[in-house]
Amino acid sequence: MARTLSQDLRDRVNAAIDGGMSCRAAAMHFEVSASSAIRWRQRALELGQAVAKPRGGDRHSGKIEAHGGFIRELIAEQGDITLVEVQARLMERGTSVGIGTVHRFFQRHGITRKKRPGTRSSRTVPMS
């Protein structure tokens, strides 16, 4: 994955463009891509400075978080509900999510799905 280039470099490229260089010439001079120089220039004109946009992060969890109360009610009603059953109930409500999304929701909120109680330790053979 590409890394974010420094704010100093962005400012120097924009200063060169302000000084009369074309975007492509500034890009060649500072050894960045022409498309980056053009985008930085546009961003500087819009915002006053070519700051980097936020990177990474979860952009889709809001879809399932909106149904958090409903999911908790399902778990309260039926304690042994499976991920597939939760997914099916969400689909009935018109929300299409994957099993992984449901699993990550459970992880974020500390909801465990262990179905059997833990067994006592073996006295003859260590288990781990």
C-alpha cells in the first residue's frame, strides 16, 4: 500500500505552481506523479492548503451499527442465536450484511457466542 507523502512536499509543489511552474513541470521537478501534483493543486485551491485526506478505517460499520438495538434484542430473546440467524433476521429487515460484518459487530461490542460451558482441566494430560 502506498504511503502518504509529507505535507512539506505538498506545500513545496504548490509553491512552485504558484511561482509559475505548470503542474506537470512541478511534478517532474519534485519527482512525484503529475496526477498527484494536479490533485494537490486542486485541493489547495478548494481548502487553502493541500492536506492529505484521512486514510484507512472502517467506513461501512455504520450500516450494522444502526441495527445495534435490534441485534441486542435478538440475543436477549434467543441466547443461542447463530451469526447466520442474525444475518437472516437483518435481511428480513432489508439490511444485507455479510457474516464477517456480524462477527465484527459482536467483537466490537464484546458479545460472545460460546455455546457450551468450559470444561474442567484434565488432571492427567495438560490441555495446552
